[in-house]
Amino acid sequence: MNELLVTCTGLTKRYGLKPALNGVNLELGRGRIVGLLGPNGSGKTTLIKILCGLLQPTDGAVAIDGQPVGPYTKSIVSYLPDRMYFAGWMKATDLFDLFADFYGDFDRAKAMSMCASLGVTPSDRLKTMSKGTKEKVQLVLVMARKAQAYLLDEPIAGVDPAARDFILNTILTNYNEDGTVMISTHLISDIEKVLDEAIFLKDGQVVLHNTVDAIREQEGKSVDALFREVFRARNYEGGIF
Amino acid sequence: MFGKLLKYDFRSMLKQFAFIWPAALALAVINRFTLSSLESASATGETVAAVAMMVFVSIMIAMFVITLIFVIQRFYKGLLGDEGYLMHTLPVRPWALIGSKLVCAVVLTVVSTLVAVAAILIIVSPVIDLGEFFHVIRWLWDAVCGGKNAANAFLACVELLLLILLGMAEGYLMLYLAMAIGHLFNKGRAAMSVAAYIGIHVVVSVLLSFTSNVFGDMLYNFFDNLFWGKHDYPWQAVHMSLWISILVVAVGSAVYFLLTEYILRNKLNLE
């Protein structure tokens, strides 16, 4: 087992000429909850997709547990995408079958009990479920695994504040404590209290990566306040007046 | 892992076709009565035959179109659309994802063809004496392929079957490759897939006509020298031409498969 869970070196991704990630260097250890923070379009989703193998970097390299992205890294990464990824004809239980077949770390009993506590009926067809319920099913699939890395892309973006706490609570009570959870979001205040580390992503570059405690100590302000400061400046940087 | 992928691909296929196949057969039974009542209602034999022909053609086209749409959708949506987020994060290699879709597509095509043939036989059964029909086929088979020809004819049938199956696979792999190329673009992916399909067709036909121009005569002379004067010349020629076709189709399939796999492995670009 490699001490570093995730390593990115000089990671660059361009869509056409526009860079979405621009020379990202990043090292993540184990057993942390990390916030991947940045405004829309800062490259959060692109970074997560590269770590999952859904996008290929234009330049640079990625290693997860010391391995390049491939079947092994996919078997230890649990990914919550920013969209629904299942076929409508399936039931939640069909998806549990699928996860149990492909991921050795999927705990079916845990999935069923999570469904019960989230109020999801797993024998319902996904097609008949509301958007919120589908999101819950997806969260159950992701968190019922005992993965080494949980990459959660905007898990709380589309839901009301009450449900946010509910989702965060589900994440916190279910993740594998040896594993690292990476949560991408722009809603900092909602997740600040659970974070160990924060990464600020701006225009495809890491502008800050530190523990939350160190940020509070050095900057004398909350991560949320620092975030507003760092990203507010952008509006006044040149441009047309 | 490949077996598990197959399991899920077959399951999603059966979900759809568990309805479509029986529906086609049920429709055939209904049409059968319409046709027989048409016949008894003193319509001319020609009218009945024309209607039967129309039904025959429409069933074949319908089955063909439904199967093709399904095969395209399973690849486009299942691997390059939102479902791709799930499939490409499973701990499997890209070749397994493509292979599983392909096996499923070929099996689907075979079963759909059988269902379409069964439906047609059901429909025409009041008009055509099926016993007689099969009798004639049997007679033809015996005349051409019976006796000392049996072994060769059987072998040729096996080769033909192999060629047909490989041909299906090649056709689908060409579609897969076109979609894989199309998805590399950030905009207008469907249009780019169509353009890529046309492009591949052009390239392949140029290559084929080039090779047949250059090697065609050579090949013909080679066979002519090889077999001329031998007593089983026709059969040898049949086998040889079938095997050459199989080879050509197999090479095409392999090239499309490898290119598609390369794109999904190294250039995956899910939006």
C-alpha cells in the first residue's frame, strides 16, 4: 500500500485550446476528508473525472495508490458523478447486484440499511423515482463500498439545506475511515465543519492546499471567508470597465 | 469480469426484446387470419401474394430497424453517454466493455432474424403449403448437395455461417468505431459520428478496390493454377473464396475493434 493515495503531477487538460486544468500538482494522504473548492468552471469536475478514468489528461500524470488509472484504481475508487448514470429500467436492487458483482468492497446489507434510513424503497424502478430519490440511490451505491478513495462531485449542490445536512451525515457515518473522501463543491459554509483539508482550485490551478486548522490559524479566518476573498478578487482583475 | 458484463448486457437486451419478439409473433398470427380471410373473400391470388409480400418486407424492415437502433443505442448511450459514467468506472478493461456489447448485438441480430423468419412463416402458412415448401427446399438441397457432395456442402454451410456472423460483427464494429470517433469532438457528436461512418466507408471501399485491382488477377490465376483439372475444382474454389472472404471480414473487424479500444482506453472524453 502506497502512503500517498492520490498523486497528480503537472496535470493538464485542454478542451480545444481552453485549459480546464493547468499544471496541477497535488498529493493526498489517507484517512482525510478533503474539500475540492472552487467556483463553477474552475476544473473540479475535470480533475475528478481524470482520477476516475472518464477523461484522459492532455499532459501530466496521475497515480492512485501508486498505480496509473486502470482496473485496479477503479476497484478502489468510489465515484459519485454529477449526473444520473443508470438505465431507467433498472431497480435499485439491480444496481446493488451489479455493484456486488464488480466491486469486492460493496456491502449489500449496508446498502439496504442505508436505503431504509434514507427512505428509499430499493425494489422500485428507478424510472418512477423522483430526482432526489435517485440521487439518494446513487449516494447509497457510493457509500456502501469500503473504498480507499471516495470522489464525490457536487453531492450537495442540487438539494435544499436540510437535505444537505442529511447527505453529509450519510457520508460521514458511512465512509471507510482508512479511506479519503474528496468532496467537490462551491457551497463551502455547508461543509466547512467536516473538512480536514481544503484545496482551492482557480482557473485550473491549485492556489491553496492546506489543512483547515492551518488555514484558520495562519489566515485568522474561516475557509468560507478565505474562499470569498480569494475568488472575489477575480472580478476586479482587469477586464472591461 | 467479461461474463459479468455479458450478464448485464443480456439483461438489458431481454428487458426490451422480451416484449418485442412475442409482439412480432402475435402480430404475425393476427395477420395470418387477415390474409386467409382475404383469400376466402375471393380476392385474386395476386392480391393475396402482394399483401403477403408487403407484410414480409415490412416485418423484415421493422425487425432490422429495431435491432439496429438498439445496438447503436446500447453503445452510444451505454458507453459514451451518461451510463458510460457507470460502465467506465467499473474495474474492467475497455476491450471487455466493447466485446460484451458486440456479443450481445450479434446474438440479438441472430435471434431477431429467427423471430422475423418465424413470423413470416406464420403469416404465409395459409397461402403457401409449408409442407410442400420445405419439401422443395429439401429436394433442392439433395440435388445440389446430396450424395458425394454432402461433406463439402456441409463445410461450405459452416463457412457461410461463420462469414455471416463475422460480417454482422464487422458491420457493428464499424458503427462502434464511428461513434467512438464522433465522441472525441466536444460539439455535435452525433453529426460527427455520422460523418465518421461515411468517412470509414469511403476509406474502406477505396482500399478494397485498390487491393482487388492489384491482387485480384493474381489471386484468380493462383486459384486457376491450383485447382484446374482437379476433380473437385468447384468445391475447392467455393471453400477458398469463402475463406478469403472470412479473412477479409475478420481483418476488418479486428482493425475496427482495436481502433475503438484504443480510443476508449486512451482518448475517453465523457462530457
